[in-house]
Amino acid sequence: MEIQTKKGEWYLMGIRPYRTLENVIDGAVVTFVDISKRKKMEEALQDPALQQAKINFCDSIVATVRESLLVLDENLRIVLANRSFFNTFKAEKEETLNKKLYELGNGQWDIPELRRLLEEILPKGSNFDNYKVTHKFENIGKRTMLLNARHIFSSDEKMRFIVLAIEDITGRKN
């Protein structure tokens, strides 16, 4: 029987009778064999077309949002970014996707307080709203932004992401 722990580890459980020298059943022997690596390989080999369809679906949702939007994986690498992000921050896809947020634009996004907030989201399952940050960017100059972030995950918690919405409020009057 295959079982999964709350931490997502997989084990193959076997139960056999324990017999004495007189061949009398005097208990049970329960064994657990770690099969986590095998399960991960099985998941990776799932239908690639289905995996691509899921990515395309998420990409379509992200593309409809008017605010700049980033989807980060558990290592804070950018998985998806919408057109608004590329236009607002004059960034290119090749320089953005699969990069850590803090590596963008020669480290322009390496903002200590933002880093702290994002690094707390996945372990604590927290979110933040209306975090105001003013920062000078090489390509676009000084900007004031409102940031909102959400921890999202699949029902089995195997896929965990952070959605970061960035609203440029530079021209807004308080």
C-alpha cells in the first residue's frame, strides 16, 4: 500500500505476520520503503500536453490582468510575467523568466524589505497587501509602487507559488 505523509513524502507500506519458532503468529512486522523519488519521477512523466495546457491556462489568466503581475516559484524564480510588467518596467522575456526576482535588471529588484516579505510568504503561508515601495530603476527612473502578494498552491500542495501584483502609483496624488 502506498501512503503519503503530511509533508508530501511517499512510502510503500508492507505488513507481514510475525511468527515464532513454533510457527505461531505472535504479532506483525510493518515495513516502510521510501518511494518519494519514484513518485516524483512518475509525476514528471505525466502527459506533457496536459502540463502545457495547464501552463497556457495560467498564462492566459495572468495576461488579462492590467496591473504588472509576476508568478514566482518557491525559490522566488519568475515563472510567469504579464505584458503589463514587461511594458511598465521595460523588461524582456528572456531577461526575466526563470530568473530570481532579485537578479532582474542587474539587481534592481533586490529590495531588502521586499525580500523579507516574500521569503516569509511560503513558509508561513502569509500574504501582504498595499506594501508601498519607492525605488529608482535604471530604465524607468524613480517609481512608487503598491505591492500585493498571495501564496497560492495546488490542492495537494505539491505546487506552491507567489503571485505578486505591482501597481505603479507614481503619478497618483495622495
